[in-house]
Amino acid sequence: MKERDLIFFRPLWRRVAVTVICVLWSIVEWVTQNPFWGIVSAGLAGYCYWALFVNFDDSESRDP
């Protein structure tokens, strides 16, 4: 991630909010029977989880 991304996503609530929005979008698409957009939004939710929780290192962006 770029430095501006690290700064924006430093608060945990922002990372959770973005991921939850993507999951909710995926649920809406599957319920309304749009499998293409359901797959796209599920992939985006998975990427958000990976990038914002698994691979996110906020120790660099914190002030000492």
C-alpha cells in the first residue's frame, strides 16, 4: 500500500467499515440474483480482508 493508504486506513473502524460494506454489497447482489456482481463484490470483500487485516502493517505508520 502507498503511504496515503496507510494513513487513511490506520483507524481500525475504517478498515472494518470498508470490509463490511463490501460483504453487504455481495449479499445484496446474491439476493437479487446477480451472480456476476455477487462474485465481483465477494472477491473485493476477500481482497479487503486480506489487504486490510492479514497483510496490513500499521506499526510503520504509528508515531514512536
